[in-house]
Amino acid sequence: MTTDALQQLLDRQEIARLIHEYCSRVDRYEPEGVAELFFEDCVVDYGPGLGGPGTGREDLARKLSRGLGGLEATHHQVSNIEIEFESADRARGVSYVTAWHGAPGEARDFTVYGQYHDRFERREGSWGFAERRILVAGHDGPKVEWARTPRHGRD
């Protein structure tokens, strides 16, 4: 195994850990902690119904606080993590997410089924999120305008 191949294996593991840590911090309701996983100049887009693209950690933490603050709990699971390296310090990734949201009181709980489309960078020796976009295949919750996952092979 070459040094480059070994480094990519290590980098894949670190990026996967970053994705998992995002979910853990969201589920613990740590908006500022989630934002720390992103670079200050990050771009995050949770879809048109949730404010569209935003830039920076402060904007991300504010959107997470507003979006998650009224929920009693959340539970995010990721799978199918695919990572492609553009260079030694840049990568793109797609991972699938199933996110359950516990609504307060008599409101109905809901689940979102989607994909995270990410751009990662290594800066000052550590991997972080440079961009995150969520595309949704479906959900059983409140009416929200989502960016949809593409359907390939359809006429």
C-alpha cells in the first residue's frame, strides 16, 4: 500500500467521524458545537423552506437554534457515506440521512429521509465542513419546501 493510499484511508475515517459528530451534536442540541465543525466561511443550505443558503458559523448556529429549539428530541442516522478526493486537502461527499424529529405536546413527530451533499477541506491539519446541502427524497412532516434528491434514469 502506498503512502498516499494509506493517507486517504485515514482521511476517509476522519471525514466519516466528522459526519457522525455532526449528527451527535445536533441530537444533543448543541447548535454552537455543530457550528464548530464548519469553517467560518462555510456555506450551508437546509433547503428553501428553511431559509435557503447561509454563510458562516454564526448563521448556521442561529438556524439550528431556531429549527431545533422547538423540538423535544431528534435522532439522526447516517449511512452510505461516499467520499471522493479532489486533492490531498479537498473532498466531496454524499451520505444518506434518516432524521426523526420529536415534536412537542400534541404535535405529530416526523421523519425526513435525505442526503447530505458536502464539501470538506483540511485546514491547519484538520478536516472540516466547507459546504453542506441537504436534498430530501421524502418526509412525513409539516409542509416544508425542500430541495429534492435527483432521480436518475427516469424519462
